[in-house]
Amino acid sequence: QVQLVESGGGLVQAGDSLRLSCAASGLTFKYYTMGWFRQAPGKEREFVAAINWSGYSTYGADSVKGRFTISRDNAKNTVYLQMNSLLPEDTAVYYCAADLRSGRPGAGDFEYDYWGQGTQVTVSS
């Protein structure tokens, strides 16, 4: 049974930092492209960042470039999202996802096979 469990969310002030983690089990993690998505209240889910199986290729949304960094540790079956200079508009539930098929970090949620349950990030102004 595949499980993706996010952690690290919370309530912070604008300008603060958070690091989200997503621990994977039930799959051969090193073969999967991993992604982070988010969904704010009343809005559609949107792509944040993705990383290929080796960690050498990453891709991020324009809205988070220069502020968020995705990384992974295949020995720990974990993907991270370091979020710096947080803004109120970053407030959302953040989800990690796993993609076995595409082989590259993609932005389409249809590319991902498994999803976590999400972790709430709230940024106050």
C-alpha cells in the first residue's frame, strides 16, 4: 500500500520560512518523480515544484521561483519543500505526489499516480 505523508506545515508570519517533508512508503521511491502541489480555499489545485528521480532536475512554478526549493533524499524515501520568504498568498494545503511514468518533473497533476493527504500552511500578514 502506497502512502505519502506530508508534515511540517503550520502558521507563520509573512517573511518566515518552513520546510515541508513528505515521507513515502510502499513504493520504490528512487524510481519516482516527486511533486508538490497546493490548493487554497476556493481555488483549484496548482503546481508548485517537482524533482526527478535523481534530484538533478527540478522545475518550479514562476510564483515560487527564488523562494521555494525542492529536494529529495532517496535513502530516506523523503522529498522536501523548503519555503522561504513566505507570503500570505502562499496560504494553502500542500500536497506531495508521486509519478512513475513520465520520467521528468512535470506540472500536470494528471501525471501523478499517488497523492498525500496534505498539510496546511497558513501565512499571516
